[in-house]
Amino acid sequence: MVDQLKIPNVQKLLGQFKGKAKMVVSHNAVTDENYLTALNTLKNQYGQRENRYHLLLSRLNVTTVNAIAKNEDIEQFWCLERVGIEAPSDMTSDNHALKRFSESVEALEDGRYEVELPWKTNQPKLPNNLGEAF
């Protein structure tokens, strides 16, 4: 629910009261469903100025947002393919890594396995930038 104290009409309504009457308004959200209850509470406890209360309460607009969402809705919201963005496929690099693993795995006599570290073999030659470092 929207913070009711940020709505200008609630501020106007709060300005009409002091003490306990102010607490009743500020601690209870006034909506379409409980409008008559709020109006009767104010009228019964704090006097018969119904017209002023009715005018202020009728201008009050509280907006509620249903924040309950299904898990599928959240997944669809964050799905990149829905907006036309395709995630890069890493299957070729996965297949390459699996192939290198299969080629380099070696069973030792004590029951353990030894595998080469997956070093990249096609590293480009980097230029010497020692002069730029100073």
C-alpha cells in the first residue's frame, strides 16, 4: 500500500485534528472499503463536522498494488529471449573442454587420476609496455 502520510489529502485531513483524533487518521489507512467506518469513527469520537470530513475523505485517493506474483511471471520478466536478446551459447567451449579432459586424463597406479591444466595454447604475443609503466 502507498504510504498514506505522503498523500497531500491525508496531510490536509491530519491538519484538522489534534491529539487522539490525529492518531486515528494517521494510524489507519482510509480506503474505499473502510471509508464509512473511518468517517463514523471521526464523527462519533470527535464531533459532528461531517461535511468537512466527508469533503476531505472523498478527495483522498489511495492506490494499492498487488505485489504477489507467480514464479513463472518473474522468470518471464527476467527472460532475455523475451526482449530479443539471445544468450551466447557456450556449448562449443564446453565440448572443447570435455574433449581436452578426455584426451589428457590419466589413471595412476594408486587409483587417483591426473589431468592436464586447461592452459590456453593460442595466447597472443603481448607488446612490451615497460616504457608506459613509468
